[in-house]
Amino acid sequence: NNSNRCKGVMGFLVNSFIEFPVAVFSPADISDLYAWYDASDSSTITESSNRVSAWENKEGTTARDINQGTGGSQPLLISGSKNSLDTIDFVGDRYMITDSALTTISAAQLTIFIVLKIPANGVTINHSMSNVDTAGGNFHPFYKEDNNTIRVSNTSGGAYVIDSPPSALSWTYATISQNGTSGFVRTDGVLETTVPTSPTGTAKDFRGLSVGRYEEIAGSYWNEEIGEIIIYDRILTSTEIDTIESYLKSKWGL
């Protein structure tokens, strides 16, 4: 059963008298987890000579695993790159994608967390990820323009510039929460400009997932490292968001 593949972690508190297990927080502890990709978990990575061909979804649904069968497009596993944890480098024309259409979820009800390194300035348009919507149109939640601004895509077709972008070549954790008409983004736990309340277009659906590339525009690759992506198919509460951001901040040394 794919739903049983989700991985938990158990730690131990030890003193001179007793030893007993203590549960360690996992993103799977919060309901409605849709997909979870963790480059630091070697058990979820299939690689040869550091070229990654498969990145397993820790939520457990194998159809949401992302893959890359073409050697020249396979991203690179970087050992101990951030806080002594492994990351995946999407330098050049490298990306990963689900193999087939997914069970559709509405991008109008999503909370996404992503840990990544910001690309260098003045290179090209860099997209960290996008959905693959066979009905037309894509949702690409976090990307950098060639004028060095950082934008967040709106689930209904619009996009906006965040007001305090992380600097080039720095690591950040971003939270994008959208309900189809409004929402917000946080970088490093700080609230950025809110999503316009009257976006254009129609709500996009996730029918597949591409990481390291925007599926609609040729040449729109991320060109940098990604450490972790967590997706929920609902709007999380402020307490839940704080919990996951604290987990990411501590884990990745941000």
C-alpha cells in the first residue's frame, strides 16, 4: 500500500538513569500532505555518479515521485552542501517531472514550502517548479526574473513581485499559501507582499509536477540547488505553518 510508504523518525532522549523514545516532528504529522521531497534523505534518491534519476515522494503516493530518464537532464546530488545535508543541483538544463498525469487537486487550495538557493543575478528567468496542466496553463509558485526580481505566481494566473527578496546565491525557505483569490508568501519566516485580491485568469490545477523547470516556457530552468519541497492540498493554519517553518529553519541551518 503506497500510503504506508511515508517515513517517520524516532529519536531517543538519554540520561544516566533511563532511555525512552521521543517522537520527532515530521511534515507527515500534519494532515492533507500531498507531496514531500527531501534531498537529505538518501533512501528517497536514486542516483548514479551523482546524477539523480528518481526523487521519491515521502508522502507515499508513487505516482507523485519525480523522475528524469535522460542522462544529460538529470540533476546532480551534492553531498553535504547545506548544513551538512545533501541537496540536488538543477544547474543547466536539468529538471525532474512526474511520469504521468496525477489525481487532480485544485491549485486554488495549496500551501507549499520550499528550501532553495537563489540563482545568480542577470542570467535568465529561473523557475523552481511548476505544475503540469494538460488543460492549458501552469502554476509556477516561486521564480526569479532576468531583471533579478523574485516573483510568486498566483493560482489564478497572475503574479507579483515580493518586496524583500533574498539575495542572489543565498539560501532561503519560502512559504506560499493561496486560495484562488488571495493568499500570502513568506521568505525566511517574514511575510512578503500579499497576493492580489482580484487575480486574472482561471484557477490552475495540478495534473503533474515539474521541479527545476517551468513547463510552458523553453529555457526556464532553476539553475541552482533545492533541498526540500513540501506540498499540502489545503490552506494550513498559522500554527501549522510556524511548525513547518521552524522544522525547515532548524534542519537546514537557515
